[in-house]
Amino acid sequence: MTTPESTTAATPNAIPAAQTDTAVVPLETPIKRGDQTITSVTLRKPKSGELRGLSLSALMRVDVDSLQVLLPRISSPTLTKFDVANIDPVDLVALGSEVLAFLLPKDQVQAFLNA
């Protein structure tokens, strides 16, 4: 398992998806849901079935509509489509970058993270 000191260029505080099948992404702007405050989101590498109905090329472009469908399927705590629609753009890019890292071949992930 990686330590929080392992960082990526796109998400400075995230544990890189390149090193594991999960990525913890701290949110710059926490999500408020009633009494609950979400300060970080754990994403897990999607299985093929969780990609149903989505375009891989759209996900590779970090398409907002595609992320609104995929993130609720792979996030913990589970983000709703409403959460994703209202999330800070900085946090959406951080989450989308981790999704993109999951979709790249392992030999290309490090080049992506260093870009």
C-alpha cells in the first residue's frame, strides 16, 4: 500500500491509482450532505460492467456527463449524480484524473502522471 507522501502531478494529495486499484482523493471543497461532510473520496478501479453505457473515449477526455454516471458506481462514500454536478471543478478534475489513470495501461500511467 502507498503512503500519503506518494503524490501525482494532477492531484497533489491523492494516492496514485497507478500503484493500486483504489485512489483516495482529498477534496478541496468538502461536500455537505445534511449532517455529513465528505472531505475525501475513495475511488476504485471500474470493472467492465461499471463502464456500461459509457464511451471510453469520453472518459479519457474527462467528460463531465460521463463522470456523473461513473463516479457514483465506483466511489466511497457513494457520490450521487447531484453531488458530482455540484462538486468544485478542481475536485472534479482531480477525480477525473484518477479515473483516467485507471484506464491507462500501467506502462503509460507514470508518463501521464509526470505530464
